[in-house]
Amino acid sequence: MGNALRFLHRNECKPSSSGHSHTLGPHGVSAATVGVSALAHDLFNFEITSQVPAGLGNHVVSSKKAQANWYQKLLVAWRAAKPPPITPEEASRLIIKTLKRHQKADVEGLLAFYGLPLPHMLVEISDHVPVSLPQGVLFQLKTLPVDPKFITDGDTVVVYVSTSDPRESSSVPQDVHVAAVERSSARAAQDYTRADALHKRIIKSGYRVISLQNNEEILARRYRVRLRGIDAPESEMPYGKESKEELKKIVQGKQLKVLVYGEDRYGRWVGDLYCNSIFVQEMMLKKGMAWHYTAYDQRPELAQWEKEARAKRLGLWASRNPKEPWEWRKEKRNGRS
């Protein structure tokens, strides 16, 4: 099974200052992603022992034989997922889709057992990935897995594209290529000081050497991307941190498809982001983590997604009168903040 299933150590649930752990579901999980790890752990255990977790019967109505049937189906679905679920929402969707013909009480009981979102808590996502390049697209990027430390806020992310990509391979500057070769030789000679100096030179030129999980290193080009059509709260604003965390949850560790439409005055590429067939801007708007940036984008679907989040008072719309980010920036420039 390899890395497809991640392990959970039950002592990962940290006690709070009051001495009680912040539990979510009978597994005693605390952080959002630990519920996903608990499910992965139990699927791994089921593959070895054919046993479903103890206590599950207290949350569902069907027999243990039926429960074993669910776990066999979920095990197959988990292995087929590329990549496997990372966020609670992804794990919930996998369970709901895999067990769609089973009783509602069983599906919801299983979700509650792992502290995962119930169906009514999930945002409905449309099948929005364009088959052909839409009008106005300058070029398309297929990124390496996104490093969460390069997510700067809720509407901007730095991505890297391998220089082996046909679009990139012919445009690598000669000095960057030479520095990459020399860095590889320096590392082979264990001259790490020189290797680090060469890497700094590569980074300064807009490239980086990325280490993959298989210990392979590849040279990649840096792109700073502004999500087209949305404006997220600034980090100092209410919901600024939450917006950044939501974008992180959606894209971290994932390879993105970016349709680039242009470049803004700050040197950022403006584009639509797609992640595992999910339109990222749609997710951010429907969860109330960004505004529709109508000054630069008039797409009716974006307006509708913002409207839906407003009606449900999700995210920043839980506030009675949230301030628009563009107005906040204007006041800050004018010295009124």
C-alpha cells in the first residue's frame, strides 16, 4: 500500500490548557486533518485484519458484515484517488460518493465517527474545467505540487513549473542552467557551502531546485499567480488569516492547472486555477473567503457564487458589514487606517 495510507498515532490529540483534549468524533482527533488520518489508519488496519474499528456500531445502523463491505469499497476508492484525500472535505466527498447507494443514516454515522463534514456542510462544486482553452488565455501552466509556504494570502500563490515542460525547456537562461549543473557537482562533492551559494543565484534568477518525494531534484521556474476575479481579505483584515488557510487547504501538495490571462501591475500572472477538477476561485467564493472582484471581472457565475455565500452568511459574510479589501487598501494608502 506504500504511502497511499497515512498513519495516525492516537497520542496526536494534544490536551488543551484546561487539561481536556479538543476532541472531534469518537477517535479523539483534534486538528482538522487528523480525522482523515484516522480513516486512513483504519483502512490500512482493515486491509491487514479485515476488522472494522471498534465502536463504529454505536454510530451506524447496519451490521458488521455490511460495515466490512463499506471498508472494502472505501479501500479501493482510496487507493484509486490520485492523490488520496488530504482535507476533511475531500475525505467526506470520497465516502459520500463511494457509499451513495447505502443508507443515509450509515453514511452520516460513518462521517460523524471520524469527525468529517456531513453532506449538508459541504459546498456543491460544479464541473467547471474547460475542455479547450477559453478565449483570452495567453498560456497554460501545469505546476509541481504546491508548497504551502508559498501561499501568501487568499488570492495569491507562488507556483513552480518544471523546466522539462516543453514551454519552459527552451527558455531557461544559460547562466541558470550552468549554475544548476555546478550545484549538482558541488553537492556530489559535499561542498554544500558552494552548492547553497549557487542555489541562491538560481533563486535570484526566478528559478529553484525542487526536491521531490523520490529524492529526485528538478530545476523549476517560479510564477507568482494572482487568482483572477476574486479579492480576498488582506492578512491584517478580519478573515484574512482564514482566507489564506482555506486556499492552503485546497491547493497544498497538489499539482495545479493555471490558465493565464495576463500580468498585473505588480508583476503577478493573473489566472484561473484548477485543482483536481475543482475551480479554486469557485471554492473560495462559495465558502465566503473572498469577494468577487467586479472592477476587473464581470463573470456572472462568480457573482452568483458570492451571492450564495452571502445568503448563507458563510465566512466573511458572517459579519454584518464586512469591508471590501479594495476599499481597505485605498484607505490605507490615504493614511486613514
